[in-house]
Amino acid sequence: MRTAQGKGPARCGHYPAWLGYGYLQLGKIDEAKAALTACRSTVESQAAMDHPGMSMSVSMDPDSSLSSSFANMRLRYLLDTGDWAGEIANWQLPKSAGPGASLDFAFARALGETARGRTAEARQALSELEALGRKIAESETKLANPDPSYRLRPGVLLLEARALLAEHEGDLPGAEKLLRQAVAVEETLPIDFGPPTIDKPTHELLGEFLLRRGRKVEARVEFEKALARTPGRRLATEGSAAAGKSSAQLAN
């Protein structure tokens, strides 16, 4: 259809984003990186056509603009590959970025700085994430959307980022408490098809935390819950396998 209109292939938006996510779930990391890189090139070449700015009236749907699509594709790539020290982690937020893209970059930065052990930088990113999330939540509340996903998503991301920093600093009880708070919020959200609204599903993240602590039975339960919400997701499947037998299997 685009060819008939004299246009090239779409590189950002709904279909490319879902394709990139599909590549990640199949473990086709090179293909996912190529899809993300193509979207970034489109953002750079069409920046003048994509200027939502920081207006809180801009849709939080990642498909609403080129920069939002790029930011969300980048976030999912980083979350699913864990490549926090690579080239993509150092890419900069587009000047045309709206609140959704800015939130995704802030969340990625907080996790990346924590993963690299840069505590001061992680705390600064957390402050930015919290401020952006507060503005977005206020805007979404005014819209009175019956689906609370975009209103609650910033708070869940903040809880996840705080939990990982707490774990890095050795506050394991505090980290677990924050993760379970995040789980409780995500469980109130409607389950949609496609890439999950919470880009790093909370049950999956809690499962990974428990697995690092050697609590395999509990971890397996969390991975099973994650897979109930996101069937076939690669990281949850791998986590479940690493955790070994489920509590029900052990009881038998």
C-alpha cells in the first residue's frame, strides 16, 4: 500500500514495533537491532515533521509519534537484551520527544545506570522518572480514561527502578517490598494482546530477583504468573526453566 502511494517501508509505528518485539521473543537480536536502527534513522530524517514537544495533551500511545515509537522500541530492546553498556544504551532522546518517549528514556537510563553501578547517576534518573511520571499521571487523570494503564504505568516503572537500585545497594527486603508493590499495581491493569503495557512485566522481574537470591520455588511461581499474562515471553520462559520444578511439581 505504501509503495502504491510512492512511499518507502514503514520503519516506526505499530507494525515495525510489534515486529521488533517479535524478533526479541524469538531471540533474533540482530534483526531486532536492525528494526530499531531503521526506526531511529526515520526519526532523524523526519524530525521536522514530528514535534509533539512536552505537551501533556499528547497521546501516551507509543504509536502516536515517530519519537514515541522509537523510544519504546529502544526500551524493549534494552530490557530484553540487557545490553546496558552498548551503543544503543547511549543513544540520545530525540528533540521532538513528547512525554511518553521521555518517560521511556528516563526509565531506561535509571536501569542502565543501576546496572553499571553508577548510583549517583541512577538516583538522578529516578528523580527525572518520578517528575515525568507525576505529570503524566495528572494528565491521564484529567482525561478520565476508563482504562487506567497509561495513568498507572509511570508509577509501576518507578517502583521497578527503585527496587533494582535498592537491590544494588544491598537493601534486599526493601527491594522485594517495592517489587511486590509493583506486582500489585500491574495486576489491576487489563491484560491486552501484543507487547505488555508494563514493558518489564512485574512478575517476571520479581521472579528474576528471587532467582538471584536462590529462592527457586518462589521464583518459578512468579514466572508462571508472568507467563499467564504474557504467554510464550522469552525471558519468563527462560526464567521458569532456570528455576526448575514448580511448587506443585515438588509437592508431587
